[in-house]
Amino acid sequence: MMLRADQARRIALAAQGFDRPRPVGRIDIRHVRRVIDHVDLLQIDAVQTVERAQYLPLFSRLGPYSPTLLDDAAYRRRELYEAWAHEASLVKVERWPLLQYRRHHWSSRRAERLERDQPGYLDAVLREVAAHGPLTVGDLKDPGDRTGPWWGWSPGKTALEALFAHGHVAIAERRGQTRVYDLTERVLPAAVLAQPPVETDDAYRRLLCVAARALGIATASDLIDYYRLHAPTARPLVEDLVREGALEPVEVDGWPPAYRSPDARLPRRITAAALLTPFDPLVWCRPRVERLFGFHYRLEFYVPAEKREYGYYVMPFLFGDELVARVDVKADRRAGVLRVPAAFVEDGHRPGRITGPLLDELSELAAWLGLSSVQVGDRGSLGPALARARSWSS
């Protein structure tokens, strides 16, 4: 099957849940579940320039909702759990058996060094969790000192993270951004833990199919990236899935060989208007973003301020089925303001068509964050027009 680029975009957006309007009225756990059914996992990241990464994809698809709904799904209902998946992520709890291979093969030089330098320390920490959990690193009897500056890990942090990666402990809750650890059998549902582990090849095949449903249309590299699978192991399995009918080979103009999920839909049009976190599943794979939208996207968190092209925390703006602008955004909670230091329009798009819907989205984001206003600077190709539109609307 041959597909145009715009058709591939609409398939991808529908798979990610952008083919339906945001709900009107009260948003509840059913809406959250519907989004999770589309994306399957949410990346966790500590950057809080706007809001923590796991909460923003739900806002992009649902509009203003209570973040406690996601916390409830993860830490009380136990429908999601924290795992190493696409980086640190919230994952559907039924994926636990499929990720056994990763827990089994996980290794870390830091943890190996700790076990070599302090034999028995990991076992002692596990016994302490068993006796006194749930607990944080700071609750440990002997957490040790950090091994470097503020991001350095103490022995206690290293031990708990190693036990977590191996599946011996799980994240019972979060206190702010602080992880609270407990024995896995006291956190995850017994029915999930009772399921037999899945052999690596079978787990890979099933995770590739999960990725295909979440992406709609994808190259082999896209499918492998979604759950960060080992590429040499995964690539031959993609062709196996094609032969079995679990993936449909398609051609997209300008793409490498691509595959479509049998569940994928091609809507006639997409009417979305959404700001996206850099960690949104739609845009976290940068080569795919460039292929789908012609949008060259890179993070500039760690670039010195004077060398940044667009800004510190840049959110793409999805309008219709295209990424039409990028906006540098910061939630200034102390001042109660959503600051927009810079905004840029993508080539081929008219600022006049974009500013109104973008201002509406920025205002809705500000209100959701509990901020009283939006303050727009005039830097960037869209900045002056957006600032004028903001002053007219005030």
C-alpha cells in the first residue's frame, strides 16, 4: 500500500488519540484510561519548567483535568506502575510479565561497584525495606553520602534503584518527586505477579505490536524505540510479524520501509490544537518527528543560554495535523504567570492563522497550572504577532 505523507500523519495522530475532540464537562478516570489505551506508557522526567512530563500528555489530549486522576491510577488503583520502559515511565500494569527480560538482564556499573566495595549492602537494604517499608532513601538507617554534586547518588539511592530495576522493590507512591519504595509484592496486584515470565523473543514480539498500535504507522526503528528494545534482537522479529499478518508493510513517500498496525485508522481530517511536552510519545523520537512533520526538534536544556536557538523548554504546537509553531514556555509559579519568552512559526504557515488558537491553548494551560495570566515576549518569528494578539485580547 502506498500512502501520502499527510495520510501517514493522520494515521499517527489518530493512534495517539488526537483524532477526537477534547471532552466537554467533567473529566474522570475513564478519560485517563482512554488516553493510556492509546499511548500505553508515559515518560517520567524531573524537569518541571511547565509541569512534570507524565502529566502533560494527558492535558494535550484531554484539556484541563485533575493530575490526581493519574496519581490515583498509578499509586492507588495500581493500573499503572513505574518501570524502565521508554526511559523511566508509567506503564500499564499488565506489561509486567513482558518486561521481565529487562529486569533479569539489568546491570549498572554503579551498582556493581557498590556491591564490590560494600558486600552485602544491597541485601541489607532489601531487608530494611521488608521490615520498615514503604520508605524513601532518606528513611534508610544508613543511606551513606552522595558521591558527587547534587545529582550524585548515595549508596542508599544506588541500592534502592538497583533493587527497583531488578523488580525486588517497586514505587509505592511519590512524595513530590521523591520515590517511595516498598517490596514489589506489597505494591503490585498479586494476579499480575502470578503471571509466568515471558521469554525474551515473545516479549519483544508483543511489545513491537503494542508499539505499532500506539504509533499507527512506523518504521522498524520507530517500533524498536517505543519500548527501547535491543535493535539486533528486535529487527528480525519485525519481519516475522509481517509474515504473520500482525504488521502490514506500507510505503510512505520519503520514508524508509514502514509498517502499519492492523488496528490503525485513517481519519479524513484532524482538528487538534495542542501544546506538546518534549517527552510526549508523539514527539519523543526526533527522527520520526522530522519524517512525519518536517519538524527538526532538539532539546536545548543543556545548551548554554547564549547558544540556544529557540529556548530552554520548547513546546511544539500541533494545529490540525501539522506542527505549525514552537513556543518557549515557563511556569513562573511565584509570580503566577505563564511566561512565553519566544515563539516561532514554522516555514509555510501564516502567523495570523496560528496566533488565536495558540493563545487559547496557552491560556488554558495557564489556568490548568493555576496561573493567573500569560505573558508573551516578542522574540522569535511568531513572538511579535503573538504579543500583539495577546495585548488586544487583554
